[in-house]
Amino acid sequence: MRLFGRKPVDPEPVLGPTPFIQEVLTRIGERYGGFDTIAPLPPGAGGPGMEVTIHLAGTPDPSREPFLHGTGIIRTARVFADHTELYDGDRLIARFDDLTTADVFGARN
């Protein structure tokens, strides 16, 4: 009898991308790399909105430390009330006039 034993914990299931992120990735022909982040837009980034950093699937850079998650390949979406801009570093690669802050948090009614 184990008085103080604990049941083994199941590993957390791997979650896929949100519908917003999946739509962005589909439009640019990329695959999800396992995680993403969201934060308010930094000052000077074009106004109120949010910045969504999307990690892409791919081959990791061999110079990355082993403890770092993901491939190091990212795209940054600057999401505003009326459009989304997608960047590769500082280079604008796409603008989506039909994806807005409302889409980040779920489908519109």
C-alpha cells in the first residue's frame, strides 16, 4: 500500500495553433512550429493592437542552444482593429485586411 504515492501524470497534450494562427499559416504556406506568443504592440509599432509571434516548423539552426524550444524560425503578426501585417524580421511579407483583433480571440458572430 502506498500512502503517499501519486498517480503518474499524463503528459500534457500537444496543442495545435489557434484558428487565427492556422489561417495565417495556411495563407503563407507554412506549418506550425509548436508554440506562439502574444503581447501588446510595442511603442512606435503603428498604434494600438497586438503582436503575435508564430514559431514555424522546420529544421532548427544548429547554432541554437539545445535548451531553446522550437526552430528559431518565426513570423511576427502585428494585429490591428482593421487589418493584420505579417513580418519576417523587419520585412513586411503580407497584409490581410480581413484578419483583425476580433479574429485573434475567436470567430466572429
